[in-house]
Amino acid sequence: MGFFASTRYAVVGASANKTKFGNRVLCWYMEHGLPVVPVNPVAREIEGLPCAKSLSDLEGASDRTRMGATSVSVVTPPSASEAVLREAAELGVQHMWFQPGSEPPNMTALAKELGVQVIGNGACILKEGQSLRKQQAVL
């Protein structure tokens, strides 16, 4: 199962500010008709969608099967991204996409240790998302 085989998506670091990358990534999911939840510790709603304060606040967060079917895009500073990766792994998330500039320095090794498949190292959903989505649909 790949990133786009999920039944739900979350954007950690989603922003209401349309000039921010966290807003553009959230809107990408919406424009492609994918069920997405913005995750922001302060905002109540972004782009008309109710926000979760953290991954642990997502509906069904205590259900490891449901969380295993949730792919997560991360648009946070690297200093916060390691904690996001650890929280996601604890909840059972299997697939994460660290958008450019959000990767913690130890992303690859930590993800392997925690059993989470990651996309990162410069890959951007705004550029590669649609082609990867099509590629995974034929697998």
C-alpha cells in the first residue's frame, strides 16, 4: 500500500494564510477531491474544514487500523517534525510525506526505526503529487 492508497489524509502545519505552504498543500488535497483534515494547534477551521489540534485529536485516533489508513503530509519546521513523526508512529500511521524544508535531520533513520514509510528529501506534493498518485493507482 502506498501513500495514495489511504482513505484519509491529514496536513500537519496547515495554515489559513493563503501565502503559506501549509495552505497550498491543504488546498492541493481539496482540489484533487481527497478527504483531508487540517491539523493546527490554534485554528478552529481552515478553508471551511474543521481542524484537529494534533494527530492525536483526529477522529478515530485511538483506532490503529483507521490511523494506518491515514496518510500525513507534514509542513512544520524541522524542529517540530521529529515529534510529529513519533506521534504518528505511536498512533499507527504508516505513510508520511515531509514537504521540502520540514524534514527532521534524522528523518530516514527514525522513520525506519519506527516502521513508517516516508517521502521527503525535497519531494513536493505540489509538483510530484499527481504523478505519484497516478503511478500508485496502477499498482
